[in-house]
Amino acid sequence: MTMIQALRSAMDVMLGRDDKVVVYGQDVGYFGGVFRCTEGLQAKYGRTRVFDAPINEGGIVGAAVGMAAYGLRPVVEVQFADYMYPAYDQIVSEAARLRYRSAGDFTAPLTIRMPCGGGIYGGQTHSQSPEALFTHVCGLRTVMPSNPYDAKGLLIAAIESNDPVVFLEPKRIYNGPFDGHPDRPVVPWSAHPASEVPEGHYTVPLESAAVVRPGRDLTVVTYGTMVWVAQAAAEESGIDAEVIDLRTLWPIDLPTIVESVKKTRRCVIVHEATRTSGFGAELSALVQEHCFYHLESPIERVTGWDTPYPHAQEWQYFAGPDRVADAYRQVMEP
């Protein structure tokens, strides 16, 4: 499966298993979604289970909070993560706080799917990576898969969770892994083992990171598209980097990170989002707090720049393998 097919399969499985699951958002019904992630689901389950919503992100998420409080498990799509800002108050003030403010009487078991990230020439309003805005909020789970197998298992786990989950989908890797070299031919998911996705129900536990490339020289902490860029940088630089795919950004699998950094004694953090107050800053603080006496060099961050995401200079903004490899070499200096 591609990641698109894996996500669709996850929703298909959960719609079939649980009649409390509903899927809706902009163009997700008859049209099947702008990226075709929900294609065929309305025809299979009907217009009361899979349906379109107005172009009103605040209304989409606000209605989902009410549905979840009354026992449904809505899976809603914000067509691009860049458009989530009108819904941010509903996500933060309502969904994230509902369990706390009701002393546990109500929960908000809803999943908010958002295509995110750049690498598609989408410019400033179709390329943002706003994950740090969600990891900062108590009461939310924030997830970002990097491959089809994880995408399906994590989405099923998110739908089954009794907490609100922000599920970010890097659209650059919907149809294949991307190593950060835009001038090379696109590699389809069918050429990669992670595209082998079971048809039925399975879960990838939330809060579980994965070591996708074992190594001994340094630890790379990353997620989403940058998982593939980090691996490419290791191969191209000849530096034996251990690459950790966070999968769930928050709550975070801290023991996996700490164990790796204590072994390699060096750390590089990579993400697409802007540098200042990006999630990499929190990751750097956690590594410093828990691994200070094991580090042999300062922690390096490779990120997007502190500007709106550009269109004409996309590949200067994108944290490609050359920039990542430079950070590897920097932390390896004695």
C-alpha cells in the first residue's frame, strides 16, 4: 500500500468495526478527499457515516467535540494543516480540556487528520508544519507517521484512543519515501518493505518510537519526511548515524531516545518546521536534561528557516541531506 491506501484502509477497518466511528471534512465524501484518502468510503458506508462539511474548520472540529462527548468517535479532516488555525480554539480550549474540566465525566475521543509539510511546491499556505503548536497543549496527543505500515497502525490506535489525537500526515511521502533529492526519480512505496501493510486490524502503539537505522556514531531524532532524509544523509556522508523515528511526538517515547544518546554520545535533531520554538527545541532540552554527562559534543538542530515557507526557494528552505550531513560532521568533530 501507499500511505494514502494505508490511511484509507485504517478508516475502512474502523468504520466496519465500530458504528460509532464517523468520517467527515471538506470534500472527503463523494469526492474522496483532495488526496483521495477517503475514496470509496462514502459509497461503502453511506452518507451518514462518511460525509462532506462546509469550508469551516472551526465548525468541523467544534461539531466533532460535541459528537465525541456524546459517544461517537469522529475522524475529521482539515484539508491542509495550514488551515487549522480557525479550528485552533476548538482544539485547544474544548477538545484538549474536556476531560480535565469535567473531572473525567466526559472525554473527547476524536481524531483530526491534517496533511502537512512541504516538498510539493505548495508555497506558504500549503506547506506548514505546525506540530509544535499541538505538542505544547496539555490533553492532546500528536502523531506523525513516516511510512504506510505505521500510518495505518497509528491511525487505528488514534481512533481507538479516548483522547483527542492530532494526526499529521506528511503529504510529500503519501506516494513514496523521499530522501530530500528533488532532482532524482520518485521512488514508489511498492519498492519499500514498509509498504507491506496487513489488510485487517492492527495497531502501532502510541508513544512508541522506532529505531529505523541502527548506528554507533551519533543519534538522530526526527519524524515524518525527515526520517528518510536523515537516513540518506547517513549513507551519503558515511557517518554511522542511528536514526530514531518518533512516530508519536507527544506523549514522547523518551526512554528510546535516552538509551540511544547514551550509547552514541552525540545527538542531531531534524525537522521541517521553523527553528525558533520548533519541537526540536523541546527535544534538545530533553536530551540535555537526561543525557548531559554522556554528551561529547553540543546537540545540533537542522530545521526550516524562520520565514514563511517559500515557493521559489523551496529547496533552500527544506532541510535536505546536505544540511543534515553537515550537522553530522559538526557533532563528530573532537
